[in-house]
Amino acid sequence: MARGALARLAALLALLALAGCGSSSTRAVPSAGPRAYDPLLNGVRLSRLEANPELCYFTLGQGPLTISKVVDRPLAAGCGYQGALEIADARPLAYNRSFIATCRLAAALAIWQQQVVEPAALQRFGQPVDRIEHWGTYACRNRNSRQGGPRSEHATANAIDVAAFVLADGTMVSVKEDWGGWGDKAAFLRQVHDGACKVFNGILGPDANAEHRDHFHLDMGRWRFCE
């Protein structure tokens, strides 16, 4: 990192410390307190990135994601986003298509990729993940696409649905096809699912319900759960 960038990051961290933005207590739900395991992105704790959008954006710019700011979509009927980013890829791996995400969701994805997905792939397969297949982030809808009920975290670009991982040799590891199997593919999926529970606030997989039998739902919403 360039000297000027280091200086700016140090200044932001100092201001954050003076502002006393750290969380004060730990609760299972809602996700108001610090994580038992609070992962780092480029030396900055995820809980601090969540609390400071400017620090989040700056830190992401030094990491693996190719990001750009997007125009705000004003909140209406519980849908929209502010201060969101467009993610093009996540060097050295890629996504099947770009997507819009809150900064805190993007930060969690970068940490999950670096600290969970890549090590698990090397451990299980001896090769890295080349691409993550996802089904999108922003969608103005309710939870599980039901007609009634509360809005999904997708309604504010604060969640992503991950369906599969493609290894460097082209092998696909699919949540739908491989979660209930045996061997390295199933073990890898369990490992990255459980690792996600240490990074994201809300995680749903095939064991949660029928709606998630074929993908992982990962969000940075208010409530903490891992199923």
C-alpha cells in the first residue's frame, strides 16, 4: 500500500477510535454486539467497517474486490439502497456476474473469500476456487419471496445467494447437487457454510428449509442466525 494510502487509513482509524464507535455488549440477536470471532480485512475489524461506510469503502479499495460506487436508490416501501457498491470480481477468483451490495456485505464477502473459501478449497482439493456462482443480491421482495411478511435483506442489497463454486480445473461444487453427498465436495460445502457463520450475520443453507435447498443465503442484517 502506498505511503499516502497508509496515512489516510491511519487517520480514519484514529478518528473512529476517538468517536468510540466500538460495540459494547454481545447478544445472540439482534446483531448489536461484537462477534465472538471478529475477522479482519487488511488489518481492520469487520465490526468497525460496518459502523463506518467511508472506512469500509477505503479498506475495500485495498483488497481483492474490484469495486465502484453506484447511484443511491431511494428507499421506498422497504426497498432501495444507499452507499452501495458494484462488485465486478474478487481477485484472484471471479463471480459469474457483477452485483450491487452494501459495503458491509462486500467486506464480509472479501473476508469469507480470503479466510474461509480459498483455504478450504486448497485443503480439500489442492487447488483454488476460480469462480463463485451467485443468484444475485438486490431484489425488492419479502423473505422467501412470500406475498406477506417482512422485507428480505435482499430488498436493501444486504444479502447474496451463493449456489456453487467452480475450481481452477473446471470442477463445479454445487450446493444443490453436493450438499447431501459424501466426500470432499460435501465436506467443502459444510466447511465454507460453517465458516460463513463466523463472518456474516445471517446464514441459511439446505438444512434451514426447503427454500434454501440449493443455495446459501448470506446477509449482514440486524439478526444473527446460522442454519
